[in-house]
Amino acid sequence: MLGKLTWEAVPWNQPIPLIAAALVLAAILGALAFVTATGRWTYLWREWITSVDHKRIGVMYVLLGLAMLLRGFIDAVMMRSQQALAVGHSAGYLPPEHYDQIFSAHGTIMILFGAMPLVVGLMNFVVPLQLGVRDVAFPTFNSTGFWLTAAGALLVNVSLVVGEFARTGWLPYPPLSETAYSPGVGVDYYLWAVQIAGLGSLINGINLTTTILKVRAPGMGYLRMPMFCWTALASSLLIIAAFPVLTATLAMLGLDRYAGFHFFTNEAGGNQMMFVNLVWAWGHPEVYILVLPAFGIFSEIFSTFSGKPLFGYRSMVAATLFICVVSFMVWLHHFFTMGGGGDVNAAFGIATSIIAVGTGVKVYNWIFTMYGGEVRFETPMLWALGFVFTFVIGGMTGVLLAVPPADFLLHNSLFLVAHFHNVIVGGVVFGVFAGIEYWFPKAFGFRLHERLGKAAFWLAFTGFWVTFTPLYALGLMGMTRRLQHVDVPEWRPWLYVSAAGVVILAAGALVQAAQLVVSIRRREALRDVTGDPWNGRSLEWSTPSPPPAFNFAVLPQVQGLDAHWRAKQADLAKPRYEPIATPRNTATGVVVGVFATLMGFAVIWHIWWLLAAGFVGAYATFVVFAWRDRDEDEIPAREVARIDRARLAGLRARETRA
Amino acid sequence: MSAAAHVRATGHGQGGPASKRIVVGYGFWLFLLSDIVMFSAFFAAWAVLARSTAGGPSGRDLFEPPRVAAETALLLASSFTCGLSALATRARSLVWTELALLATGLLGAAFLVLEAQEFAGLVARGAGPQRSAFLSAFFALVGCHGLHVAAGLLWLGTMMAQIPVKGFRATLERRMLCFNLFWHTLDIIWVGLFTVVYLLGAGA
Amino acid sequence: MTARDSLEATPRDRGDRAPGDAIEERGLVQGLAGYGLGLALAAGLTAAAFFVAAGHLVWGPAIPMALVTLAVAQMGVHLVFFLHLTSGPDNTNNALALAFGVLIVALVLGGSVWIMAHLNHLHPAMAQMMSMRR
């Protein structure tokens, strides 16, 4: 009746996961109780859960990403503390079976459920506003993509309470991930959570690519788009190109586990190396999917906070497209040591070194953007400057690793771990926080507390370097990654320094949370009345904060690059209002997400009747959606005019401020 | 087309947002390209594992050219009738649209029946996907295509039910466009499949 | 149902076409002829492929090349006659998207085969080593 599911699936005899699960459940129940007590269910359902507005969906993505970033950070705290404690005769406090799940969950959550939703959320919120249009190309599809990602995240977290997680690392290499060596449900949780979330990501890639190529304001040719839109386009193209490879590879592993196929098994001719090859053919583009939008965010910030247009716009576009294409030609550098031989290693090593040129072009352009400008060191700019310093060093260690003979010594050492955290934290995480600080006023109508924001940055920046510099040293000394116990006493002081760094990072996280709480409390004092708190250059700053549902009462006529900056210099035109059609809210997205979660849970625990029922339900939802008669509501012209008064008031406020 | 007209074009120029038909069609085209990339990953696995027969039967022992020829002919014919349904939709003829769609569905279903028979026969001979890595890759690749055809038939049936009820409204016309793209792309993938896996594979 | 689409700013698209859409001005007879010609060409190429594979038409070692060429030709026939993909400026986005997809397919397929072939040569699987020892 319930497949493999029994009461033993709950970790009654393991205190740490049990307590963690209890805390998470308490937090969820507390949130539900709060919503019920304040009578906000109708509001939540109508304004957020069934919303197809890209601004709402973008905010929900960011909230999901931040929550999962926190969960991944807690995993990291446990890993660092275990390694600092378990040196020599001491055993630490985490048994190996548990430690393995923690590092696997840490990587999976951080990349797929932390960084991806954060980056995708920012792209979702900002791109239509920067393009001067009302929404993305496929609003209901957008909602479905979000709820599928949330379903995947939910499954990963359910594994904490019911069952176990994979012990294979964040990429489940066979034969360890095959049924023979991982007979439990851990790898299955991973497989289905990632497949479901991967579908959500693919939906996003298609949506954003179509929007950027086919849905732009009149007059906005390709070379008049803001830089963030170009990087969002490159990232979305990579999503379309890379995620199908992941889907296929995980499906093959799934067929091996569920149906006795022999893609990657030890017997009957399976080839484990092929898994490594295919999964990194996805895995390398994935990190560029994450970092390219971060580059775009920094382009926006550097030009806004220097008061100058971005230096070398065309070379930036060229560099972005160059990185996009070449990122699909370097994936073997993740397995130089697999034994492909000199020819393939040399070819991919050279390609890896070449791709650094694209980023180099970008870094020089950012520096030249600042040169001769009036640089303002507000919080987003601090994150940007911290990024340049951190990411350039991380990139250099990457070029070191790109040399195959060097990589033979450093592969899977802590040097590698330090390198990829250097570029992902320095690039993606710094970029996401910069973007949140930058666009928060636009999304919510009030600014974030400036001094707390600066403090959070300095704690994060310092904490990062204190945590990861020792790891570079340890890697060069020969320490491998993923060790639950450390045998070399000479490594102990370095591990202590690294653990201290984590404490600094934790303080940074607390201050960041405090910034949010304090800003919400003081939101009237921090209110943004002009819609343009940073004296921005692109079209999102020409809307009120927060923008109305339809973004622009009249689609702007774009005359050139930095469209909003141009408009600010010109006179205000009297707009002619027309009725606006808006897509209707629908529960399709959240219902599909629910059925996806049920199907995932069912297939993990071999509850076949539930799987069939979930599929029928999902298909029925699709038919109901396809059968609806009205898919748009119309806002009458008079209502548009009334709402637009907020924008006109903001323009007047900006005039008086200037 | 003059340069000025190109610049003023909607969608890919400065003419403002494209119409819904173009937006929907282009988005679906991108989805199909992602699907082709997914097939190429299964293709790559098959290419790597083509010789890993683990002492079991290989393509030469198993494939029946007449069956493959029949499957190819059925799918090609269904592509043709699908094109006819597009013409019928443009001409707003409900009867011809439904007939062409029905023909497409029947031809596609016949294709699936032949393929299911082939799979069942292989399993009965002990040449199922659990026998060797080569057979795993074969069943996954060809089976993935078959699953897509089956999904297409489900979609086809839903649309055949919907058009008489709702008429030729803009949303349904856009879905017909998407279905046409989907069905023709499946045939393009089958061309790759039958050439490389069956014809070349039997020679190996 | 409103006449105006939420994303539409211009009433008619100039110089842009959805993938799979034939040119508007063609009549029914022309459309039928197009699909019919596509069917005939594809069928002919398919038949040729089966004959080549059976060894009747081409010198043995050239068969793989011939089959691949015929396959590419068939795909081309599908793209032109069934999917109405042309090289005109109104189809630029559609053709470029296809080109990007083809590039990725080439990289994934070609790259994987190249890498795995080198690997298998340097580190043969157990079964291969046994057959090599004999």
C-alpha cells in the first residue's frame, strides 16, 4: 500500500537530524499559524500563490533561495566544525554516514536550490522592467516553473524527516550511486528533486530567452538593451542547452536503479566514466548559468554608482556571447584525472584558459567604467568592489587548475574546494546580495538600512577570506575534500582558522537578517517616493516603487542605450492612456507543483498507485487550464490613469530633489 | 526586404513586442531544440555503448529492416497528414481538420504498435534492456522517442476534443502551430534514429 | 475575450514570422503542393537509404557516409517543406535558434564520442582486455 515506506524511515534514533527536522517543522507550523492568526490566507492566495506576475514570482524565487541558502550554510557550519574537531584521536560528532549526507546536501542545495532560484528570481523580476514591457512571454508557465522548483526543494527537505539523503556528493557518481552500493532512498530523493527542479529551470530558460528576443519595448534594438538583459539572455540560452543533458543523464541513472538497466553498472558492459562525462557537460555550463547574470548585475551597479555609462558596451556584449559559447567547450577540465590522455586533456585545458579572456575583458571594462566617474560607495557598490577582488583571485586559481599536470596533484583536494567557493561565493553570492540591495527599493517601495548593509558586507567579505584561505594552503599540503576525519595533526591550526571564519560568516548572516527586520520596521522613514533612489540609467527606474501590476501605463519609446537616463534629460510628455489586458491569476502552477511533489515522493518510495494518481491529476490540471475561456482581464483606461498618478508624483518629487 | 524594414520588424528588431502567435511559436521552438539536445545525450550514450554487448546479441542479430521501413513510412505519412491539418485549420474547415488529425493519430498509433511489438519480441528473446549496456542504451533512446510520440497522441486527442467545442479561436490555432512543430520534429529525430541506430547499427 | 493581446503593441508583425508558419499569401493548392512535394522527396530519400544499407547501391566502406548524407538531406526536406524554415530575414531568429541547437548537439555528441574513445583506448574495459589477450 505504501511501497517501501515504513515508520523506520523517520530518524528516531539519530538526534541531530531529528532535532533539525523538529525545528524546521516548528518553523513551518509557526509561519502557517501566523498567517492564519492574521487572517491573511485570502491575500496570500490571491496576491502571491496564484499570481502570474513576474514581479511576485521573482520575489518568491528570491525568498526560496534565501531560505535554502541558510539551510546550506548550516550544513557548512556542521562540516567545518566536524573537520576542526575530528583531528587525530578525536572522532568529532558526526558519524560518516551522516557526514556524507551533509556534504552531499550542502552542494546540491547551494547550487540547485539556493543559487539558481536567487539568480532566476532576480532575472525574473528585473528583465521585463528593463525591457520596458508588461511581463515575461509566458506568465502562467513562469508560475509553474517556480512551483516546480519549490516542489524539488520541498522533496530535498522532506528527506531530512522521512528517509535519508544521498551520500554520493552533489553529483552522484556511479557505481556508488547504483542500487548495489546505495540501496536506500537517498539517491532517489536526489534524482527526483533535481529532475523536477530541472524542469522548472528549463521552463525559465525558455521563458526568458523568448522574452528577451521577442518581447521588448518599441525602439529597443539589440544594442540598446541593458547589459543585465544580455547576460540574462546568455544564461537562459545556456539553460536551454545544458539542462536537457542533465535530464537525460539522471534519467539513465534512474533507469539503472529502477529498471535494472546497465548504463553505468559494473557488470554487463556499463561505463561509469560516461556518467562523469555527460554530467559535467551539464555541470560546467551550470556554473556559467549562475555567474553570467551576476556579471550583468555588476555591470548595472558599476555604471549607476559611477554616474557614467558602462565602458565598452559592445565589447561587453561580445565577451558575454563568447563566454556563453566557449562554456560548452571546457567541461573535461572537471575530470582531467579520469584518464582520457594527453590529447583531450590538452585541448580542454587550452580552452579553459581561453575562456578566462572573456571575463578579463569584463573586469577591465568595469574598472574603466569607474575611472573618471563620481564613485559612490553605497552598499551595492561595496559588494561589487568586493566581487572584483575576490572573483579575480578565484579565477586565477582556476587558470592554475586548468593546467592538467597541476590538476593531477590538486584534483579533489581542498585547493579545488577553495577555488570553486572563491568564484561561486565571490561571483554569484556577492552578485545576488548586490542585486538584492540594489533592487529591493524597486520591489518593495522602501530602501534597506544602509549601515547594517555595509556591516553585513564587511562581515561576509572578511568571513569568506578567513574561511577559505586556509583551505588553499591545506589543499597544497595534500588534504583531500570530504574528509570526515583528519589524520594529520599539522593541519589542525588551519582547520581552526577556517572554523573561525565560519563564525564571522554566521555573524554576517545575522546582520543581513537584522538589516531586513530593521528596514521593515522603519519602512516609512526609508520610503522611496521617486522610484529612482540610486539615480539609475535603465527603464526599471522610470516606474514607481513598487511598480503597478502592468509595469508601464504606456510602453516607452526607446531612443537609445540607457533609456531612462535619456528620458530624464528630456521633457515630460503627456501620456495617452488605453485599456490594458493582463493575464489572469491561476492556481495551475501551484497545483502542478503539488502533484509533482506527490509524484516525486511516490516514485522514491515505490508507491505506484500514488504515482499513477499524481500523473492523472497533473494531466487533468493541464486540461482544465487548456479549456478555460478567458485568459485575460482588462484594466480600463481610467483605472490605468489613476494608477499612473503615482508615477507622475514620483517624477515631480525627483524634479524637486534635483 | 530593405534594411529599414528589418530594423522596424517586431520581435527581432525595434518594432516592439511580437504578436502572441510568434511569441508562442518561438518559445515552443526553443523547447523543441532543448528536447533535441536531450535526445543527443541519449544518442551519445548509445554511441559509446554500441559495442558493449556483454557477450549478448548485437544490432545485426536483432533488427528487422522491414519493420523499421514500415515504421518509417507510417511516421512520414503521419507528418504529411499533420501538414494537411495545418492547411485545413488555415481554411477554417472543421471536418477536414478533424479528419487530418484523426489520420495523423491513427498512423502514429500504428507506429507505436509496431514498436511495442518489437520491444516485446526482444524481451521475449532474452534481449531486453537488462541484458547488456548496448541494449539498455537502445531501449532508452528508441523508447524515449516512442514516449514522445505517445505524449503527442495524448495531446492530439485532447485537441481533437477541444476544437469542435471551442471553435477555431486564437489560442487553439496557436496550439495547432505548436503541435505541428512537435510532430514534424519527432519525424526529424526518427530520421536520425533509423539511419544511425537501425541501418548503421545493423551493419556493425 | 479581448481583441488586444497583453503583449501586443503593434497590430501586425512586419518582417517577422513564427517558426512553422508558412507565408500568409499562399493559397490552398500551393500549400498542398508543398506538402506533397516534401512527402515525395522524403519518401524517395528514405527508400534510397534502405537500398544503400542493404548494400545494393554504394561501395561498402562508403555506406556510412552515404547514409548520413541521406539522413541530413531528409532532415533538410522536413525543415523546408514541413516546417517552412527559410533563409529570409523574417526567419532569422528561427534559423539562428536551430543553428545554436545544432552546435550544442555537435559538441555533446562529438565531444562525448571523442573523449570516451580516447578513454576506452587507454583504459579498455575488462571484456575488451580478455579478447585482446586471446
